[in-house]
Amino acid sequence: MKRTSRDIRTANRYGVLRHVVAASPVSRQELAAATGLSLATVANLVGELLGLGMLVEVGFEDSDGGRPRGLVAVNSSKGALIGVDVAETYIHAELFDLALTVRARADAEVRPEENDPAEVVARIAAAVSSVVQQAGVAADRVLGVGVSVPGQVDREGGVSVFAPNWDWHDVPLLRLLAEHLPHPLHLDNPLRACTVAEQWFGAARGRDDAVVVNLGTGVGAGLALGGTLHRGVSNSAGEWGHTTLVLDGRPCHCGNQGCVEGYAGAPGIMRTLRELSPDSPLLHPDGQTATIEALGRGLAEGDPVAVKVVHTTARYLGAALADLVNLLNPELIVLSGWVAATLGEPLLAEVREAVAVRALRRPLANTEIVLCPIPSNPVSLGAATFALEGSLASVGPKNRRTSPRWRGTPV
């Protein structure tokens, strides 16, 4: 879709604000260098953000004998942003100030039988209401709510197009949420959310080409190419979890067989455990989280079954990641998601070895593979940035808000 001048201006405004959040306080000259925009353009964009109350002047710094440079910082008290991580097994909501500091959190468990859209919507709405109440924020000070849901989404229409693990098809998620919540709403998926979080605050900051692999119930890969979040023509890029790893392999919820997700997602890891040791006390048949946590503890204690399961999982995962190394030649691969966080360094070490066996030497020599370093939930953090992006896009001439209750954003 061709971008308009308004889209480009919103993207530039967002880029400037992103760098202020990351490096506050900062001068206009430093922002011009960081964004690649001209000093005049940055000065105009900073003026707009000051006019919106999102930035404040905070003094001056010396400039090697020249005129002192004015410094700007985020006005953290201007408003609140909410990010919601909706996963197959849980809902996690966080309320942030404008500097993206967490001010309140809420969690809810989601059981396999509790995936009816109306029930999920009610739980999301309850989590959002909880963080607003905890933080003592007036509803009209919430600039937006970013909601991340697994699977393919139409972010412009606010629709969950296809969530295979829940068998959702064309669920009008934001329209349903708008019946419960008074805030502007913005939809995307965890692949994009994790990637943006890594670009803002994590391992991908300052990296042009990065892949953020989300390991949970589902599996996918967020892509930052040339320093820009890559969405694809229908916002479906990154469905690497549904690429074929084993011909005629394990059945997948997407309808195919042998997908990466069937071997590297939590249910696939549970199946590997069941195949290797059907009676293992590590296996909790009705609990993905409990099983992966038990494997994590087993790794720490040197349990041979846990070590074998993780080794087998890493071989499959490493083969699939080697394909990404050869195809995309990224600077960085980040292992993110709750499965990666739980299995931690032992999984990382095994994956690095497995990738080294299969990736081509030249691209691999320039690829670093790391665990997500963000201490908080990267998906809810990234989702909050979508709300921030949407808030900036909704401001028209003379600071007049022009958006409906939800809308997509142009970047």
C-alpha cells in the first residue's frame, strides 16, 4: 500500500519519539543523527511533540564552544499506554506511562476450553480495567490499548483472521472489545510486538537486520530488515512456525504436517517428552506451562530425560533457524517467548551448536544468537508501542484527533 505524506510524517514523528524514549534527555542534533532526518525536519517534529505535550524542554548542554543545545525529554505524565499479551494459555496486561515504564500489571490464566471469542474478550477487558484501576488513571488519559493476539491479524480492520491453535477465523476482535472498553484500540500479533520491543529496548537496538523468534504454544519469527519492521503485503510475514521442517511429520493445527511449530512449540516439546519417556514425572498432560517449567528444573538438576528432550528440540529448532540464517543473513537472532525464557541458557547453547552444524559458514559468521534480554514481558511492551504509534497517527492538523475507536497505523 502506497504511503501518503501524512503516513510518512507520522512515521517520522514516531521515530523521533522512539529515540527520545530510548535516550532521554536528548538534543535535536542527536535526534537528527539517530534518525537520519535533517535537523530542520527534526526541529519541526520536536515542535509538534512539544505542542502535543508528549515532550518537554529540560535544559541545555554545552556544544564544544557553540551555542548551548536545548534538551528534550518524554513527558511521562502526559498519558498512559496499555499493552496486552493474549496467548493461548494466559492474558497479561501492563499499563505504562509515556516513557514506557510499567505502572500496573494484571494476569489471567486461559485454559484450553476457554478460547471462545466472547470469553477471551471479557478476560481482556477485565485485565485492562484492572490495570487502569490499579494505576488510578482516568479513562480519558489512556492514549490507547495495544492488543497482541496469536496468529494472523488484519490490523486495519481489527480482525483476528486465523488463530490455528484456537481455530479462530475472522473474529472481529476490536469491535467486540469496543463494546467493553472506552479506549482507542490497536491490534497486531506477538511476532511484531516482540520485534518492536527488541528494537526499542532489547538486543536488536541499533541492529539493521534481526530476527526475533517467539517460542510459546505457537512459534513464529518477527523480522526487522533494514532497520524496519517487515510485515509483508498482508501483515502475515513471519509465519515461519508453519514452514515444513519434516515431510509427512507431526500434524499441525494449521492443517499441514511437519511444521516447525510441531517440534519447537510447547505442545511439540511435550510430545517429544512423551515419545522419549511416556511415564516421566516431568510430563503434566494437561499443563503446557507446568511441563516446560518441570523441564527447566530438570535441566538445572541434570535430569537425563530433560537434557535429552531439550537436545532433541534444539536439533529441530537449530535446523529451522539455519534456514533463516541462510535465507536472511541477519546480524542477530533473538530467542524470545515464555518457552525460551523458561529453558534459558541450556536451550540457547544447544541451539547454537545445532545451527552451526547446518548453516552456511559465511552468513553464520555474522549472526549472533541470544536470549531476549528484556526483563519484563516483551509482547505487552511492544503492544504498548502500537498504541503509542496509533495515538500519534490519530492527531491531525491543529492537534485535532481524527481516529475512530480503533484504527490501523501506517508504519
